Amino acid sequence: MFLPATAVVTGGGSVDNEAREELVMMRGEIDSLVEAVLRVQEQAGALETQISNLQFASAAPSPLQDGQDGSGVAVVSLGPNTLADRYDEVVNVADRRNLNFGLEIASPRFLIETFGMPREPMGADCQAPTNPRLTAKIETRQVGEFNVTMLAPALDSLEEVLANIARADPELHARIHTAGATCARWVRGSTTSVSNHSFGLAIDLTIDGVLDGFGDGRTQLGLTILADFFNAEGWYWGAAFGREDSMHFEVGRAKVEQWVAEGLL
């Protein structure tokens, strides 16, 4: 507990300026130590993630040539899977705010300017979009191991992501499920910001049906693996949000702009 500097007095009751200056210096040193401890904790979390990644890499991947799996896509064979029983293990995420390098979110403002409000009125509870431009493109389709309702171009892209995961790690692919996709509502805790789920451009994923904890700055190991595949296809991972949301993946702005330019949306 820190004493306020003004609490230091002499026997006569007047403030001892020299003692006060010393106490201020001590408080500065303590604050510096606290910051150092926080940095060490952050570095420890980064090291934990690096160790997990090294264990993942130790499976001796061997790249296949284009088309070798019949898809025309370069695929990495992971060999024996040493992480199969750890996919739902919760780990720290190193440098969380910079995970989606080169990708920009499709902000609610951008989406509203592009498509209009997804429905009127909006609310905190999940409802179907009513915006005709969106409803004309919304489909329900089996993708991977589950059915999902999203905009058709997003479903096409999601199918590509999951197909790449299935070729690289079929066991992880089989354990991916969804906690929801299209859902017109406000962002959790807001009455003004529209969730990207409202536009059919976002999906929440689970490992073995287990939800990742929201806002704790940590994530399931399996989701860290999925993120690379989604990023490669232009999807933004919610682990980098101010309030970490690791189960959440949404189409990035560049991809949305591309689909609009191509007349797909």
C-alpha cells in the first residue's frame, strides 16, 4: 500500500520536504518494479505460446506439391498428430493485438454504409436480418461438420478455409463446430454498435463443442491453429479485439470490398 506523500511530517507537524521527496522517489521505483513484473508476465505468456507452436511444428511437416492432393492447392502434411488431445487447452496469446497482420476489420460503420442497417429495429437478442440486399444472398449450407447460415460468398470462402484445414489436419477439422453465425443484434453490451454477425459475415467456432472464454485474453490452442487458415483467406480473428473474442472469425474489409466490386454482394 502506498502512503500519500503529504502524510510524511516532522515532529513539529510541518511537512518534511526531504522525506517527501525520498518517498516520491520510492513510489516511482515501486511503480517501475510493478511495470517490470507485468512485462515479465506478458513475456511468460508469449513464451508459453511459442512452446506450444514449437510442439506443433515438431510434428515434422512435409510440404506437398501443388495438385498432389488433387485440389491444386499446396498442402502441408503434419505427420503424426501430437496435439490431438490438446486442441481445447487454453493458452496465452502472444502479441494479441497484432495477430491479424495486413488485415483490416469491416467496421459496423463501413458495413452500414455499404449495405444499410441489417434490420429495423435492432435489439440485444438474436434475430434474422430483414435488409433485402442481405436476405437475397443469405443461404444455409452444410460446411465441414455443421450447418451454417451466412451470405453466400462468405459460405464459399468458409468452405475453402475448412477444406484446407481438413487436408492439413483432418482430426482438428472433425472437431470444429459452430456456436452461431448470422444473428442481427447489437454488439454485446452496446445499444449503438451493430455486430458483424448481423450481416452474415461472421461465425463463432468451438472445439469439441467447448466455448472459449470471452474477454480473458487467452484462447484454445485449436483456435490459434485455425486462425492461420482464416487469415490466409482474408478473415479477421476476434482474439485481437479490445475485448478478446477468440471463438469469433469475421470476413475482413478487403474481402467484402472485393465481393462488392465483383457483384457478389
